[in-house]
Amino acid sequence: METILITGGTGYIGSHAAVCFLEAGYQIVLLDNLSNSHAAVLQRIATLTGQSPPFYRGNIADAPLLDEIFNHHKITGIAHFAGLKAVAESVQQPLRYYQNNVAGSATLCAAMQKHGCKKLIFSSSATVYGAPGAVAYTEDMPLAPVNPYGRTKRMVEDILRDLCAADSDWRVALLRYFNPVGAHPSGLIGEAPQAVPNNLMPYIAAVAVGTLPVLHIFGNDYPTADGTGVRDYIHVQDLVAGHLAAYAALDKHPGCTAYNLGTGKGASVLEVVAAFVKAAHREIPYQFQPRRPGDLAEYYAAVDFTREKLGWQAQFDLQKMVEDHWNWQKNNPKGYL
Ligand code: NAD
Ligand code: UFG
């Protein structure tokens, strides 16, 4: 029986992964410092799965705590979600990001090495590609992130590549997410931003539920079909199913492998808004604003490599993503509060 330590396990994606791994028959242990999540999610995980996995409130950079976890549980692998993720904040507070995301991950890897656990799947991001000049990103493109957050992801990828190069026992999957959205279809767990959302889908959801007055659409003069930015939105349930496939494949694939997790299809901001209006049966007022610095016009995932190597591909379309996101938001207008 495998036991997976899920870092960031009470966060948006980590909580969905917790449910997914429990349903697949894995034992799990959760570690999170609750810097961007709520302990209330633990009860929701229990309601959904009938199980209450052990939870440690603490930091991935706390080596004695990691020792305690490895000593108490026979951890066979790690799903590493813990990290800070706000791009603009990373520009203002770079050291906090490097310390939390990079130094924290290095401490986690050192604990793994010490306790002989060398299997890990890592939450990377499409942001590691920077602006490669193509719209369909393939895993072999050069990495050139353009902000501190993206650089923390590339640095952790570098650490993991170097570990695998130095010791052939390590098995690592670098999972480069495109734009995760949606929620568990039960509406019991979902994304619960603690401040004004930075990202499109939670912002639209907040406007739909009435906690924010109007959506600001950043740019309507991009060289895209309707002038607004195009991204590859992926249902969080598909995303975590990709983690399950990636974790299972570690036994077949030694070394370090990067996989895109996206649908391979782009949707514009206006298409997302239209899908949300249809799902929620209410208007989403919006205003066009200047482009957001650092944003690209259009990109999406090339998904052939992931499909071939992991036998996984996304199942859910944009309408299902917004329906599930809205179902969560309308049932939990204040998140977990
Ligand atoms: P989230 O903020 O909801 O979850 C991250 C969790 O990690 C939070 O619960 C937070 O409390 C915890 N955490 C942060 N630093 C920690 C530390 N030092 N020790 C212990 N716990 C810590 O974010 P999410 O959307 O679930 O993202 C999960 C991972 O996926 C992150 O690494 C993020 O960078 C990455 N990612 C997210 C997106 C996205 O759009 N959501 C896209 C690409 C990559
Ligand atoms: N957008 C708006 N209004 C908003 C928020 C976003 O118009 O209030 C637009 C953006 O300009 C962009 C699109 O909606 O065209 C998507 O923006 P998000 O902020 O939702 O997502 P990004 O693609 O900018 O960034 C996301 C994650 C990053 C990650 C990146 C990887 O937030 O952490 O994907 O590709 F690095």
C-alpha cells in the first residue's frame, strides 16, 4: 500500500488531489501551513470520501516536522503542491517567494533523501515557458520565465532534474499546469481565494455571486479572434486525474520527466464570460481595461506527449468547468468561512 504525503493538501488543487488519491485507494497524509487555505476543507474531504487522513499543520521548510512525519508514516511518495502562487505579489516580495517555494522545496527534498523516499510529483506551471513565441507549448521548449513566481517554479524543476541526474533512484514528474478552474462536482470543495482574486475564473464567480461589482477584462486589442486573451483552461478534476496517472507512471519512468497538463484548446476571456452567463443564468457586468503587464495574447498546451506517456487526457469542456465552478461558488459564497 502506497502512502502519499500531499503538501499544500488543504489548498485548491491539493484538496481535490486528496479526494482523488483516496478514491483511487491510496493512503494519504496532508501537510499545509494554512497560509492560503482553511482547515474546514478537512471535514469536506471526510464527507466526500468517508476517510479522515492525518493532517499536519506546518511548513515544508520545517525539517524536524518532516522527520516526525516520515518517522510516523511509511511515506512512499510526495505530491508537492505547497507554494505561493500570486504573480504580482512575487514581483513585490521576491525573497518571500524564493524562500517559501525554492528553499522550502529543497528542505522537503533533503528530508525525502534522508528517509529514502525518492518519488515525487511537482506542481509546476506553464509560466516556466515564458514567452516562447509559439501558441502551442511543447515540453521541450526552452524555459524562460518572466517573473519571480515563474522563476521559483523553474528553480525547483532544476533542483529536481539535478537530483535525478545525481541519483538514478529518484523518479520525478514535473507537471506543468495551464489554467486550472472548476470544482468538485459535489460543490463541497473548490477555490476559495482569501483576498480579491487575481485570476479570471474566481473573479467572474465573485461578480456572479455579487461580492464584486464588475469584471475588468484586461485588453480587447490582442491579435485573437475577439481581441481578448486566450488560455487553456482545464477542469481541476481532469488536472488531479493527470496527477494520478503521473504518479502511477513513476514506477515505469525513472528520472525526471515534464508533462503539460492542459486540454490543448484555448478559450478567450469573452468565451469564458459567455459560458459563465449560460451556467449561472445571470449577467456578468464587465468593462474593458488596458492590457495587464506581462500577459500574453494566446497560448495553450501541446498535449501529445502527456497523452502518449501517461495515457491521460482531459475529458471536460469549458461549459462543465464553469458549471462546476459556479455550483461551488453559489453554495459557498464566502468559500469555507
Ligand atoms: P493554493 O494556494 O490553494 O494551495 C497551495 C497550498 O500550499 C495552500 O493551502 C497554502 O496554505 C500551502 N502552502 C504554501 N506555502 C506553504 C509552505 N511553505 N508549507 C506548507 N504549506 C504551504 O494554490 P493551488 O491553486 O492549489 O496551487 C497548488 C500548486 O499548484 C502551487 O504550487 C501553485 O504554484 C501551482 N500552480 C497553480 C496554478 C493555478 O492557477 N491554481 C497554476 C499553475 C501552478
Ligand atoms: N483576466 C482578465 N481579468 C481578470 C483576470 C484575468 O481579463 O480579472 C484575463 C487575463 O488578462 C488573461 C486571462 O484572463 O488573458 C487569464 O488570466 P488568469 O490571471 O486567470 O491566468 P494567467 O493565464 O494570467 O495565469 C495563470 C496562473 C499563473 C500561471 C499561469 C501559467 O494564474 O499562476 O496561468 O500559464 F503562472
